[in-house]
Amino acid sequence: MSEIATTTIDLLRHGEPEGGRRYRGQIDDPLSDKGWGQMRDAVGEHCPWDRILSSSLSRCSAFAQELAARHQLPLELSDAFTEIGFGVWEGKTAQELIEQDPQRLYRFWDDPLNNTPPEAEALSDFHQRITGQWEQTLKQYTGSHLLIVGHAGMMRMILSHILGMPMDKMFRLQIPNAGISRIQVDHFEGGSLPRLLFHAGVLS
């Protein structure tokens, strides 16, 4: 590659699912009416993308399908971009977990790498899954402007990866419902340079 090519990727977290805030993981709850409104408001009538990619879980894929149909964009659904699996914690709120075993939850918050919830996906495995799909996407769609519709954990892992943060610190990143983060990647001979252009925003 003799010239610099630029790939722009917008990460969009799903809106509020039915059942409200909880450790949902890979439970396939749909969006609530509020969640649909959050995602539609975040995007508005903007459509700068060449293609949409989405987690296959319905709280992401349903809106991605609507948006792709509205703007006649190609859409790909990916199991690789689904949320981290929380094991026996899935479906439970933080308050419920505190009532059951507060120290276990506090240990997870302090050091998620070494305090995986029972039967959950290991953080190292999640890192490999998400960053592997991220790098594959960059190679496949170099020079494109993409929208990836996904999850808080997925976005935290990608952001910590491109910013060079330790993956066990990724939970320090706040990812609001329907928040958008834009990443620009400049590709050049021998490497690439990613930049976070904005975080937790909306298109305007």
C-alpha cells in the first residue's frame, strides 16, 4: 500500500432492552419502545455509511435491519460481535447480585480478568473474539465508512484495544444506551494508526 487509506467506523450501542438494566450478556431480549426511540434519535436521518455490520442478537440486529432497509445498505449479522457471556449472572441486576454475594461482584468490578462469573466467557476469550473480528473487518473493508451496531462490552473491548488500554480496565469506559463512538484508522505501508474521534455522542 503506497498511499494512506482511511477507514472510518462508527460503533453504536443498542438502546434500552425490555427488562431494563441488568447483566444481560447473550440473553436475546428485544428492544423496548424507549430503546427503539433512543437508537432512532441517535442516528436521525444521517447515513454516511457504506455498509452496516451488527451483532446477531435482536436488540442490535432489529434496528440494524430497519436502518439498512431504509437506506438500502448492505447488512451483515455476526455472532462474533455479540456481548460477552455472563454465565449464571445473565438476566440478573447488580442489586440482585449484591444481595446474593456482594464480595464476588466487587471482586469482578475490581479485577474482571481474574474474577470471571461462574460459567461465564473468560475475558481473555472475549478479547480474542472481538479484536479478531475487528482486525478482520478492517482488512476486509479498508477505506470504507462502516456502522457496527453492538453492545457495551463489545464497544469497551474495541476502544480499549485501539487505545492500548489493559483489557481488565475496560469497564472504566462508560457506554450509554444508543451512544456512538467514531474511530478513524489510517492504513499505511507496514501498519495502521487508529484514532478515537468522538465517544458517547450522536450524529449531528
